[in-house]
Amino acid sequence: MNTKRAAAHKSPSAGDYLIASKSCELMNLQYFLQMGKLVQCISNLVHALQCERGASNVFLGSSGEKFARERKTMVSASDRLRGEFDQALAEIHQELTAHPVSSHLLNQLASALHGLEGLPEVRRCVVARKITAASATEEYSNLIHNLIAVVFEAADTAVDPTIAGLLVAMVHLMNGKEFCGQERAVGSAGFSSGRFDRALSERMAHLIEAQERCFEVFTSFADKGSLELWEKLRDDPREADIEKLRQRGTAIGRYKNLDPALADEWFRLMSERMDELKTVEDSVEGCFHARCTERFADARNSLAHQETLITSLDAHEPACQPMLVLCDSGNEQQSGDAWASDGIGQQFGRSIFDLVQEQTRRLQQMTDELQSAREALEDRKTQEKAVLLLMEHRKISNDEAHRVLRKLAMDQGRKLPEVARALVSMADVLK
């Protein structure tokens, strides 16, 4: 009886926690396999909403004379993809809420769902022409921003560096594509009216620069196949035509009168560009899913192998003499840990020691490789915080705050993230 009670209260072993460590990795990878489907649905829904936004802009700008039928088709496509998004979210709901990995991710999902609930009212206002093109653009853009932010927060929870890097590439590509969509709306407004005032020109210049910053990060983390598609997009003759129209739109005061027919050409070119960006986006998403599947299979095999190994080691009779096991931390600047074997035999102790060492080194390597992806995400967060501080402190718009931040960086000869960090560190002084 006493023997059974002692066995029931046996302390967990090092092997138990090694298995738990591997299982934790496996669960995280399984979570990202499911999250991958949600990310794909978000990507498709965002693209559909961007198309719907563009059609709504033309519809409102033409007083309902253009794109009425096309817009209805696009609304139907958005609703279908909204259904796929809802289904993917329902499939991962239990994992998201039962074992939450990020309060920021859950909050961002709440914001995105709230925005989707308000979409029917925006559409009714567009059909009735009770909303301006600028206001409609803002409503759609806020919704799209909240959906993209879900992918951003998902990237922030990744612990596998290859998966994190692809998500960083994807979220920056999605953001760059969204800035491209907003530029399409700004250009359509300017060309259709026959002129660009200073505010519209400056808005276009800001969106062009914002795209390039996003695409620069994307190229740092994207896979080879997606980069090849990206280079093909950049080499397309269409890009030269877009650049010529951009120059006319951003040349403040030089072109007072423009042919309104340019609006149709501009809209066509930018729509083609966004469709190709979606192709690149699909490539990144495909690579992300393949990487998740590959890593999950590797982790599952590794767990099974380790369970078999520890079980075989545990079958040996423990030695009477305890031994001290030193565990290297994997970091040259840290001395590591030491723990008593509590009667574990020398052969078994050394085997556990090897397994602990291997796992420690591997986790440290993953942490090191994650660093660049984490830094890219943190830079974006910090810049957004700095922009919000400038908006609040100076009572200026989002675009103007970005211009102030860029000017500070140029005047000081420093990188944008460095200036943003300095501003955020002075938040208490600015209040």
C-alpha cells in the first residue's frame, strides 16, 4: 500500500520535462498549421475588399454612372470570402481561446470582427450615395488595416524562425499592397478631377514611400520563389507607365490641368499591379503552409524518437550514487545550470545530459534566428507608437506625422526606427 502511494507521488523527471518541451513545440506548430488557413482567408478577403473599395470609389466619383454592376459582383465575392474567413476562425476558435497565446492577437480579432459587422451599413451608404468617396475609402481602409493587423499579431507569436520570417514577409507585403490600393484611390481622385492639390500630392508621395519601406522588409524575409515573382513584377513595363503618372501626380503646381481620361488608365494600371501583388502574396502563403507542414512532421518524428529513447533509458536500473549534471546554457556569456541526478545512474544521467544539451542548444539557435524577425515587427510597432504620439502632441494627421518622423530622421542622419524609438522613450515628456 505504501509502495503504491510512493509511486503515485513520484517526482517528475528530467525526461518528463524534455518530452513536455518537445510537445510544446509540436503544439505550437500544429497551431500555426491551423492559423495558416486563417491567414490565407484573411489575404483573400482583404484583396476582395480592396477591389470592392476601388469599385466603390469609381462608383461614387462618377455619381453612380460607372462600376455599378462590377461593384455588385465584387460585393458578392467579398461576402463569399467573408464566409470562408468565418469558417476558418471557427475551426481555430477553441485553440485561440482555450489556450490563448496573445491577448493582442485576440483583441485584434475582436476589432476586425467589429469592423466586418459595420460593413453592410457602409455598403448601404455607398449605394445610396450618402457617403463621399474619401469617407468610403477611410471606412474600407480601417477594416482592411484591422484584418492585416491580425496577421501581424500572429507573426509576433511564432517561435519557429522560418515560420516567423515568412509571416513577417507576408504581413509587410500585405501592408505594401494596401498602401498601393490607397494610392490607387488617391490617384483616381486627382486624375478624375483633372488636378492634384498640395494635400493630394503629398498624400500620394507618402503612400509611395510607405510601400517601398514595406517591400524592403518583405524582400529581406521572403522565400526564393516569391522573390522571383516580385522581380518579375518590378520588371513589367507597366511599372514605368505607373511611374510617369506618379510624377505628374506628385509634381505640385507644375501640372494644373490634367486629362480626366487619365483616371481610367491609372485605375487599370494600379489594379493590374495589385492583382500581381496578390499572386506574390499567394506564393508566400503557399510557402508558409508548406514550411508549417514540414516543421510539424519533423517535430512529431523528433518527439516520437525522444520518447522511445527516454523510455529505453528509464528501463535501466538507477545507480545508488547520485551525480551532479552540469547543463550548458548555449550562451558563451552564461555559465549554465547544475542539477543533482537524485540517484540516476551515470549512463542514464549522461544520456539525459546529452538530450538536455541538444535541446538547449537548438532552442538557443532558434532564439537567435528569431531575433531579426522580432526586430522587424518591433520596428513597425515602435514607428506606429511614434506616429500616434506626434499626432496627439502636435494635433496633426497621420500622413503629416509620418512626414515629421521622416524629416527628423533625415535631419539627424539616423534610421527611421532609431528616431521612432527615441520619440517613444520621450513619451512622458511629450504628454
